[in-house]
Amino acid sequence: MKDFEYYVSNLEVLYEDNHIIVVNKEKDVLSQKDETDDFSINEIVKEYLKRKYNKAGNVYLGLVHRLDRRVNGIMVLAKTSKAASRLSKSIMEHEFEKKYLAYVEGILDKDGCIDIKISKQDNRAIIDKNGKMSHLDYKLINNDGINTYVLVNLESGRYNQIRLSFASIGHPIYGDLKYGAKNKCDDLGLCSYKIGFVHPVTKEYMTFSLIPKADIWKNMKLKK
């Protein structure tokens, strides 16, 4: 894993104003601190802002959504408590668009949706009849003759939802040994590709997207 200085110096900022900052979280970076005590994207962005604006004291930064450690892609963070509150509310009310790119093992032959009930147990998501309902839709992009690229529209935000959902239909995310993948890979076949939301202050609807650069995505044929 690269050191803290690398991530601060190489932070990819897609957008910033007085209220929010949109960044590309690299793989292997936590969204927030956990028991490992490794640094997080929250700390990285705070340090970036301190240096950019020469702030000596603490910098406020609100984490309003999360990505798994191994998942890279777009995140928005709030620079004020008001922005954090409004963005959190939009997520709770399902007004926050979240689309992911997934590279799943095996060949899928049609678009579909996955509805399962999820609980968290020992740092794993499990299917549980008493768990919380989750829903996602997916559309085929293309396959490379072995595995399939899909575009995922995530309507709920359960723990490891996408990973467990595709494992539940026999097509785990490529490189996701935790959920039954056969192929070991440093890069997990999952990326936060696009987010869309109403700006918490200007009320403008904003969208941001990116294409992952890791080798596992080289055969994807995503239409712009």
C-alpha cells in the first residue's frame, strides 16, 4: 500500500466549491477509520484541504456515503455541516444516484435485478430472511468470452450489497474471494462509476463519472 503522502499529493479532485468536494477514491483506501487504524479518504482529503488553503486548525469534512476498501471510484464529501445534512437526507430519500461498473465471473445473457435481504455478520454480508431488503438493477455492457461487464444501478446501500448480490446468483465479482470468486486479483472488479445529486446549496443537479484504468477493465466497451 502506498503511503499517506502519496495519496495526499496525488488526490484526484473532480470538483470542488465552498460546500462540497468530489474525488476519486483509489483502491485499498478506507472510507473512514476502522479497527486497522489505517488512514482513510476522509483524512486524505482533510490534509489536502489544509495544505491548499493553509489552514492551521482542524478542517471540517462530512462523510455522507462510503465505498468498500477495495473499491475505487467517485465519492462526494461535504465541507460544511449543512451540506453534509442535506446530502445525507437525499441519500436516505433515495434521491442520490449511484451507478457502478462491475466485472463478474461467467457469462450473463440478459439484464436483470437482484432483491435480497442482507445482514452483517463478522465483517461479511449474509442473506438473512430477517435482514434489510436490498435492490439493484443491472444492464449488460459486454463480455470478453469468459466474464461479463455490467452497469449497476444501486437503489439501496447495504453493506457489501453488490458483492453479495452477484455472488447470490452465481456470478461473483471478479477477484472477490470473500464472496466466492475463483479468480484472485489485486484489483476488485467493482468501481463507483457515476454519482448524481442535487447540490446542497445551489440546488443544481450535478453528475460526475469516470472510467477505471486498471487492466481488468481494458476489454469493457462502455458506450458514452
